[in-house]
Amino acid sequence: MIELVLLAGLAMVVLAVVTFAVALVKVVLWAVLLPLRLLLGVLLLPLLLVKAIVGGLLFAVIAPVMIVALVVAGIAFFAAVLVPLLPFLFVAFLIWLVVRASSRTTAIARQA
């Protein structure tokens, strides 16, 4: 049992050392590559601006078309859902008509 505790402690120490080594390598690489990242950022900034402008123009052109397409798709969806329910709605309407015609309160209200 003591051996298992010692092995678990050793594993925790190894994990801590490996984690520290990876963090140290990450910090060193980040510091070494920082000038390269800054240089690429300055060089690629005009391309990012062109990308943003072209994307905005495409969005301005495509957005109305997509809105119309979404409205048409919504109407088609509701039609596809409601058309199979029409027989049930018709039966419910007939039941409502029969109940309304046989009700005395509505007959009194209609005569007054």
C-alpha cells in the first residue's frame, strides 16, 4: 500500500515537472516569436482591411436575398405543417357550429 502512495506521489512530481517544462518552453517561444508576430501583423493588416470591406459589401448584397429566402421558407414550413391539419380544423369548425347553434344563450342573445 505504501508503494502505491509513493508511486502516486512520484507521478504527481513528474506531472508537475513536465507541466513546468512545457510552460517554460511556451514562454520562451512566445518571447522569441513576438517580433515575427508583430511584423506579420503589420504586413497583413491591409489584407485584413480588404477582407473586411469585401465581406461587408457581400453582406450588404446577400442579406436582403437571405431575408426574402427565410421569409419564403417560413411560409412554406407553416403551410407544410398546417395543410395536413386542415381536416381536423374543419371537423372542429363543424362541431363549433353545431354547439353554437344548439346553445340557448347565444339564441337569446341573437333575438335581443
